[in-house]
Amino acid sequence: MSTESNQNKLKAAIIGCGRVSIKHIKAISKLDDKITLCALVDNNPDAPSHLLSGAKLKSGALSKIRSTMKTYLDYKEMLEAVHPDIVAITVPSGLHYQIAKDCLLAGANILLEKPMTMSNTACKELYELAESQGLKIAMGHIYRYFPIVSLIAEDVKNGKFGKIGHGSVIVRWGHENEYYSQAAWRGTWKSDGGALMNQTVHALDLMCYLMNTEATRVTGMIASRFRDMEAEDTALGVFACQNGALCQVEGTTATSPDDHEASFYINAENACIRIALRKGKPSYSITTNKGKNLAFRYLRRYIKQFGLFYLIAVAKNPHFGIYSDLYQAILSKGSPIADGRSGYLAVDMVLGFYRSVLEKQEISLPLSEEFPIESMAQISLK
Ligand SMILES: NC(=O)c1ccc[n+]([C@@H]2O[C@H](COP(=O)([O-])OP(=O)(O)OC[C@H]3O[C@@H](n4cnc5c(N)ncnc54)[C@H](O)[C@@H]3O)[C@@H](O)[C@H]2O)c1
């Protein structure tokens, strides 16, 4: 930890300076009283400067970052030189496991982008390793950090809404073929997976978080309808939960990129909860059986608890919430809202769906053994 005016200031590094790292650098620059960016790492030497220009930071914030930060081509060299408190891992998904493991072994807390890794056993190994080292893993499960979501989850857990009946989640997160041809890893079974593993994994996590449960059985169907990619562009499925609730799932990347939608519906005994993000605009309703919408009440409570600045910052960039929460978790020795176990369970679910497609049957969770995602390449999706 640093010896600057804030004695608890933490040193952060980002490994992987591509598309999503822009969200990270923006979040870190807004938290500059708590976190100092010390390193940007990318094996493409041009990537850090593209990131710095692409983030469009205000000139003061940019010069502050430039003054504290060094760039590296090799993350191991960075770990040795910088000894960061936090490492954000924003490389292609197939590389998450090894880099995350090396960072944990070097004593760093990690902010790991979703999906946690491409393997259920690797995810489990990572969160157990972090726990044994007393380190934190925060997952890039952005939906958990949307305004008022944590309060709703808290109240579901407290029993305010009664028993959970069923849920429904829709992720229509379209990308054109150009997105898949931009980088060789995208849309491949080995390094990315399809609509479920890339676009839907954190939405599945949110459903379990909001329903205060874990999935126990899954079954799904997948296809590749419109996109030129190895894995699926469309998936449909259902899962059953420990608490008896059922949930249906639609995840696709084959819709229009101009009409992104992620929506979450929960039918509880005493209320019906709807959270949605459509074309970047959030909407919430928590409607009781008496027809009362509690959304504003939650918003007021959220502002009272976290403040207006925080609300606006997470609404604009949920990664701000992930960093703030991880910072608190490290200082208070608590657990991040989206912790390593949530990363593992979400990947386990996705792999359960894939296995149900491969074996044409319902699959029990958690998976009892490693499911190698590459085995999906043997089926035709067209
Ligand atoms: N949470 C979210 O909302 C969200 C959104 C988008 C992407 N993601 C996840 O973030 C990750 C990255 O996605 P992206 O779209 O930014 O990818 P990207 O291809 O745009 O960027 C990846 C970067 O990693 C670099 N890289 C590759 N191998 C490296 C290595 N060994 N060492 C250092 N750098 C290396 C590449 O050069 C590239 O700059 C993926 O896992 C993706 O699923 C999360």
C-alpha cells in the first residue's frame, strides 16, 4: 500500500488493453483518491496508447495516470517490478486462468473479467486458491452492480418478497460478423464460447443472485443462425434451482447491435420484479401484489445509502462499482458483491448447458467433473 495522503491507497495494474479495458481505466481514474494505476500490460506494444486515447479521459486525469504508470509487454515482468495490490485481467477469456493464477500466486487481488475461465475445474481452483491466500477475486459481473440491484437481492434474501416462483432472463446482445472477425479468439470454443459463455454468463449469475439460489439442473438448445462463428450465436434453455424456482433463458448475439437488451424478470410470492436495460436505458419495476411499484422507494434508499455521486457513476459505468466494492472488500477483509465463487457457479452453469446440448439430456449441477468446452466442436450448429 502507498504512503501518499490516503494511507490505504492501492496500486492497480491492467493486463490486456483492448475494448473492455476502457471501462476499467475510466473507473480507476474516477477513484484516484483510492487507487493508483501503476501499470498497463499488453503483448501488443501499441495497445496501451490506443487505450489511453480511446478512454477520452480529461487532460488532468490523463496526465495523472501517465505520471504514475509504466507499460509492459510481459505481465510476469510487471508483477515482479510493481507488486500491485489489484490486477485487472482483461485479456481474451481463454487466457484468464493462467494469468489469474500467476497474479494470485504473486500476492495480488484480482478483478477478473467474465467468464471467469473456460473451465469449471479451473474456476474452482482459482477461487479456492484466492481463499487460501487471503486474496479477493472480484468478477466483471456488471449486472450485480446496477443501481438498486444489491438492495433487491438483499430483500429477496430477507424474505420480503416471499417464495420465488420462477424467473426469465433475456440477453439479446447483437454483434455483427465484423466483431467476430476483429480478433481471432472471438466466437471460438477454446477461447470465447458463444452467446451463452460470452454474452449471457453474467446474466445467469444475476438471476441466481436475485433469486438467492444456485442452479441444480439445466437443459438447453443452441444454434448458429446468422453469425460466422464457431460457437453458438443463439441459445435457449431452462434451469431449476436449489430453492425450487425455475428459470427460462434466451441468449443471443444474432440480433441487431443497435438494439441491445438485457432483461430480468422474477415472479415472487408477494411481488413481481422487472429489471431491464434496453438500448442503454435502464428500467426497474418492483410491483407488489397490491399493484404498488416500489422502484422509487428503492432508488431513494439506494441514494441514501450510497450517495448520488455513486449512483450516477455506476449507472454510467458499472465497473466503477466493481472497483469501489473490491477496494472496500480488500480493506475490510470482506467479500466482493460478485466474488470468485459467483464466477465459478456461472461458468459451471454455462458448461452444464453446453453439456446438455452435447449429450441431449438434462444435466445436474455443479458438474461433477471437468467438461472440456472444446468437445462442443464435434457438433454442427448450422
Ligand atoms: N464485463 C463486461 O461487460 C465485458 C465486456 C466486454 C468484454 N468482457 C471480457 O473481457 C475480456 C476481454 O475482452 P475484450 O473485448 O476487451 O478483448 P480485446 O480482444 O478487445 O482485448 C484483449 C487485449 O488483450 C491483449 N492480450 C492478449 N494476450 C495477452 C497476453 N498474453 N498478455 C497481455 N495482453 C494480452 C490483446 O492484445 C488485446 O489488447 C474477455 O474475457 C471478455 O469476455 C467483459
